Amino acid sequence: MNVVAAREELSNEEVLRFAELAARTGLEPQLAGRFEADPAAVLREFGLSEGEARYVTGGSRSVESLSGAGVTV
């Protein structure tokens, strides 16, 4: 499943949380499996809304920077 955040509808903090989720699903097969089986539950674990309108499948996006004012990683 290729799911990316629709950047224009997410706050900077949500973009960072989603970037962390995307990175960790690539590194942690168990998390990737849980995300495949129940994406809404995993999104909630990462503090993200499960609303379908906020996420789109396909295409590609890039995170230009993981730093920003007031953001801790």
C-alpha cells in the first residue's frame, strides 16, 4: 500500500508524524504489517486522524525538511 499525506491539509506536526510513520513502516516489518491490516489504528497510535480525505494513495511526495521552528524530532 502506498499512502502519502496530503500536505496542504496537514499541520507541520502532522506531516512530521506521518513522515515518521512512513519511515518506520519501511524499517519495521511488524509495524508495516499492522498498518496494512488496520491503518486507522496505526494512524491513531501516531496521533493522526484516520479520515480518508486527508490521505491519498499513489503518487509521490517528498519531505524537504524535518526541522522547523518549535518542532522536536
